Amino acid sequence: MKVKIIIFLMISSFLTAQTDDEVNTADLVLLDQIEVAVYGQEDVEIITKSDIDRPSLGGGFRSKEDIVFEKEVLLDAKKHHIPQDEEAIDAYLAQMQREHGLSSAQLEEIFTSAGYTIEEGREQLQMMNVMNTMLDIKIRSNLIIPRKDVEEYYKNHPTIIEATYTLQRAFVPQSDRMSDKQQYKVLMRYAQTGKGASGVVWSDSFTINHADIATSKQFIYDMEIGQVSEPYAMNGGFEMFKLVDKTPETVKSLEESYREIVDILRRPKYEELMEKYREMLMKNAAVVYF
């Protein structure tokens, strides 16, 4: 049926071209037109201008080549007799209504706001479902990463969890009753004994990563929990730090890193398999651009 439609439209275009001198083109309005025809071994899929101009159900726009790929996958699914699961679409739509409290009219409005009728929306969902099935069969099922590869990657790329430091900060204003040198001695005694100074107010605790500590504050690395740093002069007074807690640098275990490493190793393999699948689809389909 689709092949007949293409032939009919091509003949109509030809006849129109022959009588252009008899037609006032200013009175013509383009409703839609065929942009691409994708021929498979058993069927043909049509891509129209409206298919390209309107966003997908996800809200983003697809390029012409993206849609050609979708049609090629759909034709491949037909060749392998992958069934269209209407019940899965019904279940998905019913779940959407339950989760978001949507009536049938509101659900239909979501489709129409994206430029789809409810029937066209179902077709798009069906195509997405078929594509996921085909990608599962052709690609994802082959993304098996042996444990030895994960172990080798872990050995060569250990994941370091950097040290963290939980601190409190105090700013002591410059005294008007003693010199800076005298005040420094008082605060230094306080840092060592916890006595001899009044008016030291500590901030709430905050945590900072090892790499984020400024060069001038790297004395924090060597502090012990509960220790107060020596006072450091700054504009208008002195600054001090108290180490509340610290977590030393550690290396993630293999089991903690396993899933992350598998994902890393899968990416190039996924791209390789996807490229091979695209090449196979191109060999088994003829794409005609109008």
C-alpha cells in the first residue's frame, strides 16, 4: 500500500510539473510532502516533512538522519517478525494516567500539544518500544564485560577517594588593649592549652576536600582531631582553625567500583556495535531522498 502511495504521489508531482503554466502557485498551500522513502526487503517506510518538523514525544527535534535510522530499525524488526505489543502500550499509558492523575482527555491533550493525535502518539510509542527491543537484541545483549577485564581496568585505574577535613573557624578581632605580638602569644597559649583567651567564637562545622584547601592553609593536613591551629594574622585580627574530624584518603574497593568500571568499558563497545548495526541496516535498505 505504501509503495502505491509513493508511485501515486510521484505521478501527481510529474503531472503537476507539466501543467505549472496553468496553475497559480500563489494559490497553492503545502500541507505536507514526502522527504524520504526507506525501502526494506519486505516493506517501505515514509518520512514526511511533518515528521521532521514536529518534535518527538520526548520534546526534542530529530534530524532527518535520526528518523531514517529509526525507520531502518523498524524495517529490520519487521524482517525478524518482532511483534508490536499493543498491550504494553496500553499498560504504559495506563501507568502514566495513574502516576500523574490524568484523565483520558488530559492524556490526549499531551499528545496533541506535541503535534500528535492519540493514534499517532501510540504509533510513536510503539516504534520506541520496537526500537528498544531491537537494540536489546542487536547491541545490549552483546555488551558482556568479562570480570578479568574489569579487574585489569581496576588495577590500572584505581579510584582514589580524597581525604576530607571537618573544621571550625574562629576570627578574633584585633585587641585595643594589647599589641599584636602580645595578642598572638595569648591566642597561641589558647591553641595549645585551651585556656587564657576569651571571646573566641567558633563557626559551625564545615567539610572541605583535600584538593580544595588553599596553599596557605595546608597546615590543616597535619593537624590532629581536636587540635587548634596557631593564630594567623589577617586584616583586623587573627584567624584560627579547629579540626573536628577528618577522613583519610582511601582507594575504592573492586566491588565498590565494579558497576562504574563496567559502564566505562561498555561505552566504546556499545559505539562499535552500534556502528556495525548501522552499516548492516544501510546495506539491507535503500534510502531515497526527494
